[in-house]
Amino acid sequence: MTRPRRTLAEQLGGPLPTGIEALADEHKELLGEALHAARRRQAAALATAAEGSLDYVPFFLRGAVRKAVGL
């Protein structure tokens, strides 16, 4: 089951700035979708960077480090 998409205001964590509030509903929806997609890309990039950082940890310690940092 998929979760319903959060509104733009929910994604931003508060009331919309006046300039964004003045946009048409379809534009606010497009902006919300773009923000959602950007956050997904950012999360994927952060996960990749976190895994890549383990290359600098000795092999025998990687499991413990993964567990300690929650990877």
C-alpha cells in the first residue's frame, strides 16, 4: 500500500511563503513533486556516500562500524 503524498506545506514544515502561496494549485503540486524527488535523490546520494566512506575503514572493523553508525 502506498502512502499518500504530503502537501507542500507539510514537506516544508510550516506555512508556505507568500510567493509560493500565490502560485496556482497545479504549480504548487509540481513544486511539491520536484521537492519530493530532490529529497529522494539526496537521500540516495547520502546513503551512497556513507557506504563509500567505509572504504577507509579496515575491512575487519566494517561490520562493527556499520552497526555503530546505523548503516
